Amino acid sequence: MEIKGTNTTLRCAEPMKTNQRIVVFPLPFQGHINPMLQLANILHTQGFKITIIHTEYNSPIPSNYPHFIFKSIKDSFSEIADELSICTYPTYFVEYLNKSCVDPFKECLARLLTESDTDLVACVITDAGFYFTQSVLDDLKIPRMVLNTSSLGSILAYDALPFYSKKDCFNLTKEDSNFEAQVPAYPLLKYKDMVKITTDPQSMGDYVSNLHNTMKASSGIIWNTFKELEQLEQETISQHLPVPHFTLGPFNKYFPASSSSLIQQDRTIMSWLDTKPPKSTIYVSFGSVAHISEAEFKQVANVLANNGLPFLWVVRPGMVHGTKWIESLPENFLEGLGERGRVVKWSPQQEVLAHPATGCFWTHNGWNSTLESVCEGVPMICSPKYVDQPINARYVTDVWKIGVMLENGFEWNEMEMAIKRVMMDKEGDEMRERISCLKNKLNISLDEGGSSKESLNDLVHYISSL
């Protein structure tokens, strides 16, 4: 079934007939908006009518989704948005939104429910990070379902790690002797990963507690993952959070390409990639929120310039602390590249990863990016920054063994060695075999009778029965 106006075609059956409406409420960040809108499109093809409640900050473009109704609410986030590039604990912004959006969300939902032409609201699906909505919807007696845009593994890690409210709370610096040691509560991680996950254990502890309690109180949890990737984690989390779980991802594979990017994509790079040999090109992108220092930026530039391989580097405006875009590049950097390298502000990532020329993805390991790399069978170099990214990276390197971790940040020799391991050594070929196997399992999960397809069917019937 084709969705008009989105340049996408879903891998879904014909929709069931229903007069039910689903209201969705995403957190206003690219990595959260994308999967929520993808999920909304999936459910729309199953016959549900969709209303999007969204903040003014990072507002989606309604004309891209003529089949949805959009309701904007004030969030006051623009007052602190400039701090995004300098704040060291991202949960601060989630806490802010959970306070500033309470009354606007209540008022918007109340108006929606009293409109004479409003269809029966089957449920409201909110981002898990909007934990304040649980009490609001309980009061209104409307079922709240949760979309968790992180991996199952990261939520299990959050629950196990020793944040401020738990015994043996961590408080480390790089000089501590056990900085490289494993965390007993979650041995996949090292204490240095903990320092990346949060610089404020109290804030993170509050966030995790609110997240866990309101997910447990919800009517069900939707995950952008697939059973074969995180089967053990799914079995464990079902015991921790005894509510219905639905693993119908990866959402992006229901579509040939994403249509929900908030940043203008440079599509000229696709014809440039066409000129490169198969699996020859390094794709570098650190996502829509993460920042790096000017010194780190220059180190990455020098390594890319010196290794001789083709590369495509996404440098988001403002990504480098204290700069507007690429003014900190080494002198004559672009002139010296010729046709070997390209630096762009943003890219159509799913298409880049699917291109035959792409041989490696150097990533921050946000969950969307990690999943997209698995979807296209592209091994990774991992440079996680914070929150769930270090956890995702450990799964990539130590559990699924489909990538290499940069253990010491942007250290020159380690970056060069990582590129060699993935792009030139036998180890890289072995990673490609393993990630190709995961890609095949993923594709099977989306076919009729597959785990993700069955989970979607279960979700549709569950929502219809609420």
C-alpha cells in the first residue's frame, strides 16, 4: 500500500477498516521524531487515523504528511536550546520538556477530545522520554502506549547501573585506577563508559526512575528493534516490565527512504558515490545532536586525508564547539582531496548506507544509525558520546562483533588502526559476514510470518481492543 505525499512505500498489507484515531507525541529531537513518524506511517497503513501533537521546537513539516493532523503546543524550549551544544548531560533537556509541556499538552488533548469531528481515540503513543504523560492520560482514562527509541539492551543497562539512588554509586574521573574495569552490575560496560553515559548521576538516576516507572504503568511498549537481534534482552525485559511488548522494527525498513529529516539533505553525493568502487568508501556521521571539540575535529580530518581511502563526511553546522561549520579544517584540506572525499552538511543516510560503494560507517552509535547500519550490512567504527550510545557501541563491538570501538576517543593511531581493521584486514571481512547474516535475519523478520511482521499484527489487534 502506498502513502501519498511521503515518497515512501510501506511493506504492509491492505489496512483493516477502523474509525479509531491514534494520537502520537514525539520528543523534539531528530533521533526521536524520525522513528515516531515512521511508526505513525506504519499504523496509518493499517487503517488508523493519526494526529501528531508536537512541540514548536523542531516542528515537523505538515505538508510532508498530508494524511496526518498536526497539533502544535508551546514548549518554551527555545529559551534553553542554545545550551544544547555546551550542556554535558542531555537528560537536563528531557527534564525541562517534562515540566514545560505539561499544561500545553493537557490543554491540546482536552481540545482534541471535545472536537465534534474527532474519531474515537484508541490510545496515545508518547515517546518514553515524555514520562509526565502517564499521569495525565491516567486521569483522562486514555490508554498510553510508549515508543522507546533506544535499544532493549540500553534500557536493561540503565536499570542495572549504579546511579545516585543505588548502592555503590559511581563517581569517577579518568585518573581513577578502575576506569578501564568492567562494571559488576553490567559487565558488558566499563566504568569509562559510565562516565560517557552521564556526567550527572543524580539527573540520570531521576530520569531512569521516571522512565522505568512510567513504562511499567503503561498499556504497552513499542520497540524499534527486531527479535533476532535482541532476543535475550527481550526475554529479560519482559520480566522487569510486565506489560505487552512489540518489536516490529526496524521501522525504516518499511520504507525505501526516510522522509522525516529536519535538516536539508545534500543529494548530490549519490552521483559522487556512483563513481567509487564497491565497499571502498568510509561514511562518517556523528548524528544530529552530538558535538566534538575543535581538536577532535582536526584529528579526524587529518586521519581521513592521510589514509588514502574515499570518504564522505557529514559535518552538521555547529557540530564543532565554537564554530559555524568547517572553518577549522586544516589549511588546503578540501583542495587537496580532489574527488576522493566530500564534506557535506547532511546526507540521505539510509541511501548512503545502502549504496554499494559504502564500506564502513564511522558513527556515534545512536540507535537509529546503528540499526540502519545493520539493515544495510555495513560494519562500524564506533565513537559514542553519551546516554545510550556507549551501550549500543559495546553491543556492536563485543556482542554482535560487527564493528570496532575507538576506546580512547579521537586518538590518531587508534583511528588509523580502526580504519585498517574494518576496511583492509581479514577481520573486516569477518565483520561483514556477521552483519550480512544479521541483515538477512532482519529481512526475514519483515516478511509474512516473520517476527516483526507478526509483532505488527499483534500491535494492530491490541490497539483495536483497548
